[in-house]
Amino acid sequence: MNRKVKVLQYGAGKMSVYTMRYVYEKGGEIVGAVDINPDVIGKDIGEIIGSEPKGVKVVALEEAENIIKQTKPDIAIVTTMSLLSDVFDALMLCAKNGVNAITTCEEAFFSWNSNPGLTKQIDEMAKQTGCTITGNGYQDVYWGELISAISGSTQTIKKIKGSSSYNVEDYGIALAKAHGAGLTLEEFDQQVASVDKISDEERQAIINKGEYLPSYMWNVNGWLCEKLGLTVENQTQKTIPQTHTEDIESSTLGMTVKAGDATGMSAVVTTTTKEGITIESECIGKVYAPEDFDKNEWTVEGEPTTTLVINKPNTVELTCGSVVNRIPDVINSEPGYVTTDKMGGLMYRTKPLNEYVSEAID
């Protein structure tokens, strides 16, 4: 491509501070920005990212389609919500207008196994208009590509086991409550754990209706199976309360979580495959005790057994770096809803983004 990659930023919150700056630093340009927050609507994006004015102001959601038609972006970066149903309208707007899109929505990483109905709708529209829609972020490398690479150097695999933890204090009260933080164990069992105490048939019916609430790892397991060529036989999810032996103060909840009560939860997803390999992954979200910190640990068990541990990852920056470095892959990809397992390894971009885009696309 003989010009800068043109990017629309959809969602001008915390993540966009990094994604927009990274786009500029990688030789691209932001041609529009959209948000629903009245506090940022009308602001120049330079003020948001801490730079000189860029001449691009954040517009209200109602103006999104007009901005797309006026600026004709090559790709949109959607950094808003975590469920596919929440970002569906944004992704469909891009698909209808033939604009590629990449989203940090966790479910979108591999939503074929949690909301196939909405995924198919986006896929069909994107194929009609010739654009690509995908989900990406921290999990692309740290829950995906790294595990795939380790597996590629392993002779025989029996099981893949992964765990990733995060502090619910960093993500607001809605997420903290959704993780059961502050509940007694009895309340946790009734309000949180009961959601997954259903049969496989009941779960599949909910998935088919587009009403399932997957943990982050539900989609990661699906991505890994697709990447490794594994055939899923069964997949289950259960939530387990996390506790601490001492009281913990939660500024987000505005309360003291008593010793023995739920500080949060672990969501464990277990996938069995036709090939005999089991994938068991968990994400642990809780109110941290003073000694806790973010941690990502994966073990590929077999010949040989290998464990990868990453302590204190900068998840926000790594997510946004992954998004921006994926931009050329998305633009070059075949049309449709294409998950990143189909795009090859994520690469560091030493040159401007446009130099990685096919010359046929201009």
C-alpha cells in the first residue's frame, strides 16, 4: 500500500489511549473516532492520547456511519465491551460498509463456540462486502501463539493446562460483582456457580440462542483446538470461589471482604478432544491480597513437559500492541469473520504498517 493505513477508533476510552498512539507510532493515521461518553465527545484525539492536536474529534455513536462514509477507513479498532452481543452492532456496521475491523472483545477471539448465530451473521455480511472481522488482544500471544509454539516443539502431548490471574480492583465494580467478590460462599454458590450447573444439552441450547456467558478461556480453548487441529468432543465450564485467610479491603466494592468469603472466582474450562488431548484452562479474577500479582502460567504435558510462566505482564499495553501489529494481517486476510489462528504468527512491525499491506489493496 502506497499510503498510510487509515484507522477508525471505535471507543475512545482507556484502551484507545494506547491503540491510537500506537497507530501513529507505526506510521498509520486515525481518521475518525467514535464514543458514547459525553465527556469525550467533541475532544480532539490528541488530547486523549497526550499529544499535539490531530485535527480529529471524537463524534457521537449516531455519527459513526457518516464518519465511515466520509473517511473510508481501511480498518476499525473496536475497544468497547467483552461480549459479542455487546459489540455486534459495531462489527456489523463495519461489515455492512466493507470496513475491516479488529476488536478487543474477549469473546470475539473465537466466538464460533459461544455465539455461532451472531458470528455467522457477521461472517456472511463481511463476505458479501469483502472485508475481514476478527478478535484479538493479549490472548492472541499469551494464551494462544505461545502455547501453540511450545506444542510445536513437543513430541507427544497429553494435556495442556493454563492459568491467568487479574485483579478485579482494576476493572470496576460491575466486573468485581460479576466475579462474586464480597459474597459469602453460600451466596456465591447460589448467584454465580449455579449458572454453570447445567447439562451439556442445556448449555448447547443456551449457546444456540446466543445467551451463553462464556469465561475468557471458553473461547481460548476453542481457538487452541482450531490452531492445533484438535477435534472437540466436549467442553465444560465451572466457577470456583476464591478466598483469603484474612480480611481484604476492596476500594472498588467499598467494603471489607471478610476472611473466608469470596474474593472473586476462578472460571475453569475443560475441553476433551477426539485426539485424546485435554485442555484445561482457568482465569482467576479476584480482589488481590498484598502478596498477589498478575500471572500467566501454561504447561504442555507430554514428551517433554514444558511450563511457561510470565509474571506481572502489562496486559493493557500488550493487548493494544497486539491489536496494532495485527492490522496488516487483517487487511490482507480473506473476507469474513476470520479468527487469528488463520492469520499466522503475530509479528513485530519494524516498518510503517502500510508496507506490510498487499499492493493490490489501495
